Amino acid sequence: MDSDILLPKATITKVVKEIIKADPDLDGSDLRVSAETNELVLECCTALIQIVTTTANGISEKSKRSTILPEDILAAAKELGFENYEPALAAALESFKSDAKDKRETKKSKKQKQATGMTQEELIEMQNKLFAQAAQKAAGGE
């Protein structure tokens, strides 16, 4: 396998260790994983990503698109026989979308605060006060 496209070894090692610790059946407190095993897991993960991506690319091309969409990955997983993982994959996609939305909103809020010196809540409060003042003036109660 081409070593230029492998996943980071430290990441894979960390994931393997976390899985072992999280599995109550393994009682991973003293279980060790050899370097060769980590390397094999790394190569398997990389190969799986390549297979799923290639299949998803074929699906997107059949739809006459040049961009692989999340739905293409879900369809590829199903096509490759991983339909049992569809609920977990769909949940991961929703979690990603939610996290991305939160990050966009946080960034937008920070940008707005830098521009105005006020938070979104403070701006809304100010807007409501100005609306109330305008309504009071319009009613002749200045």
C-alpha cells in the first residue's frame, strides 16, 4: 500500500487504545497492542476508506455529479454490504452537521461582536428597546 496516503499512526493507535479501554469485555487495563498490529489496523482503515470512497465516487458519477456527497458514502456503504452500519453512519452525519452549524454560529457571533462590540443577545435587546421607543413615539407618548 502507498505510504503517502496512510492515516496518521498516532491517531490510529489512540483509537485502538480507546476502543480497548471502552470495551467492558476486554478489561483493557493491561492489554497491549503490538506495533505490527497497529500497522495492520492502519492499513486496513486506509484500504476501507479507499474502497468506500471509490464506490461513492462511482455513485456520484452515475448521478452526473463531480462531488461526492454524504448520501453517496451512505449508499456506498450499503452497496458494499455495510447496511448494518447505516444507523450509526447516519447518526455520525447528523452529529457532524450539528457541530458544523454550531461552529458557524459561534464564528458568526464572534465576528458580529468584534464588529459591534455587542453579543447577539445584546443586539436583540437593543433592537427591542428601539422598537418600543419608536412605538411609543408613534402613539404620541414621547
